[in-house]
Amino acid sequence: MKNFRLLGYLFALSLFIYSCDSSRDERPLGEYEKGLLIINEGNFSSRDGDISHYNFNTGDVQQNIFEKVNSRPFAGIIQDIVEFEDYFYLVANTGKVEIVDKITFKSLGSVGGNTEDNENPELIQPRSAIVADNKIYIADHGPYDDSWANPESYIAIVNDKMGGDVVEKIETSSRPEKLYRINNDILIACTAARKIDVLGIGDDAISKSIEIPGTPAEFLEFDGKLLLFSRNSNTVFFHEINKSDYSISNTTEISIANPTSNIALGENGEAYIITRDGSNNLVSKISISSGQVINANFFEGSRFYGIGYDKVDKYVYVADNNGFQGSGTVMVINQNGEEVKKITSGAAPSGFIFRR
């Protein structure tokens, strides 16, 4: 009898310990917490940008998940999605940024989108964003002049990570694109000026501008280094940035014809880049480590508009914009350069976020 009582006590104690084990996460996954998010830029005339969700396990695709969750169209051309803490920032180059819960896609706030003040809109052509010290910094090309240049490009600053009014605009060299936070600064890739602008967080002022070869496209983290990827008509550059003074300490140049700004890091120092020659498009495989082209014709097709790499399946994802006519397509390519499947997307797919 005593043994039965002892067994009963031990069983009750085990249940208590199990129920109090904080390492066990019993919370069910949110609908969009895992899977592939496809950024659909949308067509300019209809401004029908939105996000598609692809379930890796079932193969199911949900289109327009922003509209589905929020019961309204996104109503913009999505240029970029930026992740910070529990949020995604959907940047539309039609003048707004939407802040959504990254699990549910419920809209929580916004910047811009006010069409009433046509004389002085808060945002004109936003391209990307970053959050630092609870503030949103938004790269904006600004208005065009008579020669289609952008001499009034700027970084718009919002004092709350959940959105609100633009409180300040900081002039940049020209056409700011991708942003990268390091130390207490934000590095700004200015495409038209071919410069890196350095903006100090706190004083919110440009402290220096650094000229670089090629048109800057994207900051990359590789092998413990900070690289800036840039390009011209027949060369791609990987500039290693000194993490203290932001000077260019080393540059790897790779000769390749007609490169675009669409690049995806693979593994072992490899990368995949879209090149275009008229209607003929290629995915080329290159090595940042060796500075060589591994396979210039890794995959061939047309209307390539975005590229991504899935480190789990080791597949390359290539977006086909379908000539901006209706839905686009995503082609999934294996390491032999062979198409293994296609995924239907929304209008003008241009990028991917892999959530495993």
C-alpha cells in the first residue's frame, strides 16, 4: 500500500514538473509564422501589390494575405519588406509604409498614404526602411525634376516604430536604397550618386559620404565581413567595408555581362545573380570567395524579376513577372539548374522571405 502511495506521489510530481516546464512551447503556430512569403510588387497602374504565402509542407498557396487579413487592399507598389522584432514594414514606393504583425499580418500602423496634402506629401517614393532606437528611417528617392533626376532625395524619420507622422527629412546624395545599421550609424546605399552616406543615429545628420565603384545595390553579411554589392554593365563588385570608419578595405571584382541588382547569397561563398540581355534572362552562379563565375548559364528564361535562396532545401527561387500581365510565377530550381516545381504568385513577384 505504501508503494502505491509513493508511486501516486511520484506521478503527481511528474505532472506538476511537466506543466511548469517553461521550455515547452504549446502555442500553436500562427497562420503565416512558417512558410515562404512572396513579395508581389504589383502593377503600377492598378497598384495591386500584396503578399503571397506558400506552405512548404502542403504546397498550398494563399494570395493577397494583407487584403485577406485586413479586409482592404494594400493599394500600393511594394518595394521592400523589412523585419524588426515582431513586425514587418511593407514599403510601397507609391508613398506609404504599412506596419503589420509578422505572424498574423494584421496592420498595426502606417506612415504616409495621405493623398490630401498633394503639395507636401510625407513620403513620395520610399524604397526601403530600417528601425533604430524606436524610430523608423525611410529611404525616399523624392520627386523627379525635369530631367527625371532626384536631386531632393532624403531619409524620412518617424519618431515611433509603430508609425505616425514624418518629423524630419535628411537630404542624401541621391536615390537612397538599402540601409544597414552598424555601431551608432546607418549606412545608406545611394544609387545615383554611387556613394555610401553615413547617418548618425541620435543627431540624425549625414557625417560623411564615401564614393564607390559601381551602382550600389545591397549590403551583405558574408564570412564575418560586411560587403556592399554594386555593379556596372559588365562587372559586379563586392566591396568590403571597414566596420570602424566605413572605408572600403578590399574589393572583389567579377566580370559578367549585363548584371542586375537581383542577387541571392548561397553557401560556401557562392551567390546567384540575374543577368539580362534583351529578352534573354539568365541566372548566373558566381563565387565571392574566388572572384570567379562558376556557371554563367545556371538557369535560362525570360522576365526574371527577383531571386532567393532556401538554405534548407538548397533551392534557388526565381520570380517571373509574366510581363506585368496578371499573376506571376515562381520557379524553383535545384543545384543542377533544373526546374523542380512552379508556384503561382500575385502580380509582379520580386522577392522572397523564407520562414522555416
